[in-house]
Amino acid sequence: MDYLKKISEYVRNNRLAQHLVFWMVIVITYIPAGLLDENNDPLWVILLFNFCVHIPQMLASYFLAYYLLPKFILKKRYFLSLILFFLTCYIFSALARILTIHGGEELVRTPPFEQESVYEILTDLHSLVVKYFPSVYTVSFQFLFVKYFFNNEQKKSEATQLEQKKVESELKMLKAQLNPHFLFNTLNNIYSLSLDNSPKTASAIGKLSDILDHVLYKCNNQFVSLSSEIELMKNYIELEKLRYDNRLEITFDTDLENDMQIPPLLLLSLVENAFKHGAGEDSGSPKIWISIIQTKEAFTFKISNTVSSDYVSKDEDRIGLTNIKKQLGLIYSDNYSLDIKQAVNSFSVVLQINQNNSL
């Protein structure tokens, strides 16, 4: 099966192989009609007479596909197209009959024998139209159909590949926007601790090392495991809690049926946003609630945080959430919802991903 799959893949990607396979099929399909003929000719005679017709079939096919159609019909030169089509129909039909009578029959029949002259062949329009035109152009039209079918499939494949590359490049760009932002904030935290000669500095560096290991070595793929992202968020939260002492209250609940695959750093970005624009600007006792529920049907991530009564969303807040929406749209299309709400003293985000239709 693997061998046949490789052959199929080679034919699909190789134009010359496609043409060879098509004409081999045509040659093979013409043989049974000759074997069933009442003349009982041997196989080599059948192949000879078939070959006399295959030559004009090939010429007509390639003329239609690579000259008449692209240079005249598609350019809307319809009058010249009709003239060339009928002229070549006559030429290739006559060629088929000339090759059959003055080529095949001369090699098979025992002389002396009578045969039509070239002039008689060229002037016998009834025979050319009724017998040879269908024989030549039935195959030619089949060739056109197969050619444009393969071309259409190839264009679809190329379009899909381009779209995938576009998605990958946009996702990389979005990650590049998120990662430096996160690292900058974290390093600032450690810098603040080091200025105070805090004994918590070493612990903070250890947490940052774990985070960097995840970001640098585990986020190169389009998806990572949910469990690894949860561990990353916990490390990040522990790192942030070093700044707030006991005045920060965090609730982190999880209810998971199984481990799933999600885009890297996506949830962390929402957590980071809650710290930066919630706890970071709340001089009182900031609170953050995080809930993750994962079932076979849906994945739900909820995060909410307290904000000061005079909090106003800034442009940079909206840019961060816009980037997250773009990433979700590229990966999940319409199979997700992102609900963002701001109240007087709170800000909340609810992300839900449909597990049945998601990637």
C-alpha cells in the first residue's frame, strides 16, 4: 500500500507522469474493442491501427489545451477560435484516416490491394465527420477535462499551502509580540526585588528559569498541552505574588476531564493582562479569580480581576486583546467565543472553545 501511495503521490506532483498515465490508459481502453472485432486480428495489428489514431488524438489534444484554448478562446478571440477549431478538426480527422490507410494497412495487408488516394480521403467529408472526428476528439475532450481537473486541484492545494503558511507566519508574529512583553514585565519584577536585596530574588530567578524553559523550548509548535500551560501560569503567578506580599488574593480552580492541546502562551497572556492592568493598578487588596473547565464538549477559561473605580482601558490593553482574538480566529475560526466585560470595580474575560469542531 505504501508503494502504491508513493506512486500516486509521484504522479500527482509530476506533470510528465500524469501525461504518460493518461495516454497509457487510452491505449489500454482501445484494445478490447479490437479484440472483440470480427476480424480476429492479432494484438500487434490492433495496437498498430490504434496507434494510427492515437497520433492525431495526441496532436489534437495538445493543440486544444496549449494553443487554441489559452491563446484564442480565453482571450475572447472567438471568431478566429471557430475557424481554427473547424480547420484543425478537418486536418486531424484526415490525418487519422491517412495514417490508417497509408500507414497501418500497407504494413498489414498483402499486396496488391486497392486503397483510397490521399485526394479521395481529403474530399470524403462524410467519412471524416462521422467516423474519424468522434474518434479523435472524444479523447481530446477527455484530455482537456482531466488536465483542467488536475490544474484545479493543484491550485486548490497551492492555495491551501499558502493559507497555512500565512497562518503560521501570523501566529509567529503574534507570539513574537507577546513573548518580549511578558519577559520585559518579569525582568522588571526581579530587578525590583534585587534593588531591595530581597531573599525572594533567588526564588524569582528559579521561577523565571522554568518559564523561559517553557517559552524557548516548548512553544515552537502550534499547540502545547494544557497541563504544561497550567504549570506555566502557576509559575508566573508565584513570581508575581512575590511583589504583592499578602495583599494579593488569587483563586485558581481547575476541573479537567483530560489533557488537551491549546495554542502556547494564549492563557498566560490573559493572566498577564489581569496582573498588569488589574492588580498592578489596584493599590488596595487586588483579587484575581481563575477557573479552567475542560470537558469533551468544550473548554472554558474564566479570569476576572478587581480594578480601581477610576480604571479606564488603554489602547495597549485593547491591542493585547486584539492580538489574542487574531490568534484564536486563525486557529479556531468560528469555533470559539471570547467575552470581555468591564464593570465598575471588575474586569473579566471568558474564553470558550468548542471541542467537537476545534482543531
